[in-house]
Amino acid sequence: MKSTKMIKNILSLVVVAIIAVFAFVILFERIENGYVGVRYSINGGVRDETLGQGIKFVGLDKVTQYPIRLQTIQAENMAIATSDGKKTSVNIKYDYKIDPTKTSAMFKEFGNITSQDIEDGWLKSKLQKEAREVYSQYTILDILSGKSSEAEAKLLDSYSKAVEVKGFVVEDVTVGVPDIDAETQKSIDAIVLSGQENEKAKLDAETKKTQADAKAYETTKQAEAEATANKKIADSVTENLIKYEEAQARKEHGWVTVNGASAVVKEGE
């Protein structure tokens, strides 16, 4: 009798536990870190108050969660066409998050779908549209030979403005290298070769100029040294030195007139 009663008590506890777990699953929602939840009733009514991180009581309402921390999305093989008629594709990576103050309006706009569904649908189509418009302003050689950063900046600006009205905040866009055909590759190789030749010619010209400058400097210093030496000689010729040289010359050669640093010998005078 006691064992039967004990079994009934155990079964009752098990049933209560199952009901409690079931009720917890149904009545509570766990909001992930970096997300907010939008709560809505089964008849479609949306509550304006959003749910922050943690376990929240929601009753019989449903919850859709949106990321408010930065998400990195890779959109592959986005088709674009450049101004010179080249059709190609690029991989585009962008970082975005959702403005938490606009999540309720976002739910009303997109309905009960996940953020990934929005990324694969509306956000991707907007990115495709803006990328086509931006890259149609450049030739394929522009993109491959120096203007890729400028195009990226324009895409970031235009894409950010296109999606921010719905509550999406785009912080960065990175565009990969476009796929190119053999003809375009030959043009690029020619540009690279031309650039290398220009750099070599510039280096050669600078080397010649340096050598010429060095030679001119050497010539100038040599002339300055000669001028200094001549000045020292001229400064050393004094009146006393002239008289002394005249005296020595007269003693050895007869009458001599010293004129500056030179002497004139007059024999027999």
C-alpha cells in the first residue's frame, strides 16, 4: 500500500516537473547576448517595448530577435558592369548592426522573419543595386589600377544611406578583386610594365643629375681652392719683401727692378 502511494507521489512530481518545464519553454524567452527581441501576440499585434538580453517572461506571445552588435556578412558573386561595358562579379563583405530603437518598426515592415532572412533577401538586393550604380561610373581598369578605394568609399556611403531608413547601420564595406578576362589582363600587364619603365627612367634621370651635381661641386671647390691660394700669394707680397728681393737680385745680377712678384734684370746699370 505504501509502495503504491509512493509511486503515485513520484508520478505526480514527474508530471508537475514536465508541466513546469513545458510552461517555462512556452512562457519564457531567452534573448541572446547582442540581440534584442520584439514581442508580438499570436493575432499579429506588436508590443512597442523591446526585450533586452536575458530570460524574459512573454506569456503566450512570440518573439523575433534582431542583432544589435556588429555582424559581418559575405555577399559572394555580386554581378556588376563597368562603364566600358565589362561585365564581371565581385565578393563584397560588409559590417552592419540594427538600431535597437527601430526594431519594432522593422518587424512591422518585414514581418516574422529572421535577420538572416533579411540579409539574404532585402539587404542583398539593396547591396546589388547600389554596387551596380557605383561601379557603372568606373572602367574596369580604373578599379584595377588605383581607384578601387574610391569606389569602395562611394559604395559604403550609398549603401549606408539606402538601408539606414529601415534601421540598418552599415559601418564598413570591403570589395574583392573583380574577375577579369584575358584581354583585360593583357591591358593591365601593359600598364604595369609601362609604370615600371617610367620608374626606371625617373631613377636613371635622378642618378645622372646627382652625378652632374657632384661634378659641378668638385669643380667649384677646386676653383675656390685655387682662388684662395692665389689670394694668399698676393697677400704675402709686401713692400719689405719687394725691397728684399731687389737687394738680393742686385747683389747677384746687378741692377734689378722688382715689379710686384716678378723681377727685371738690367745689366750694366
